[in-house]
Amino acid sequence: QAQLVESGGGLVQPGGSLTLSCAASGIRFSMYHMHWYRQAPGKQRELVSTITSSNTTNYADSVKGRFTISRDNAKNMVYLRMNSLKPEDTAVYYCKAQFFPRVYWGQGTQVTVSS
């Protein structure tokens, strides 16, 4: 049974930092492309960052230079380090694992950036 569990969300002041974690189980993690998405209230879910099975990374323009995605295949973990957080980064952040045709989602973790 594939499962993704996010953690690390919370309340942080503007300019602060958080690191999100996603623990994967029940999949051959190293074969999967891993993604972080986010969804703010009233908005569509958007792709934030991707790290492929070969460790190629991509970022949305809105987070480029502030967020860093990484993975640890030995631990079946993917991370999102978020620096210089802004109020507009407030959203529920979701982890997604993809290895065509399989796609799995986590339940999400709330990130709130507010003073």
C-alpha cells in the first residue's frame, strides 16, 4: 500500500524558513519523480517543485531562489527547504510521487506565513 506523509508545516513569520518532509512507503521510491504542490484558499493547486529520479530539479518562478527540493533515497524521503517565506506562500503543501502510470498524493501540510 503506497503512502505519502508530509510533515513540517506550521506558522512562520515573513522572512522565516521552514523545511517540509515527505515520507514515502510502499513504493520503489528511487524510481519515482517527486513533486511538491501547494493550494491556497480559493486557488487551484499549483506545482511548486520537482525532483526527478535522476535528481534533476525544477522550480516554479515564484519560488526560484528561495526554495530547495532534495531527496534521500536511502530514507525514502523528499524535502522542501523554504527560505525567505512570504505571506503569498501560505497554502496547504502536498507531496506527489509519480512513476507512469502510478501517481500517489499525500494528505498535505499547512504552511501559514503571517506576522
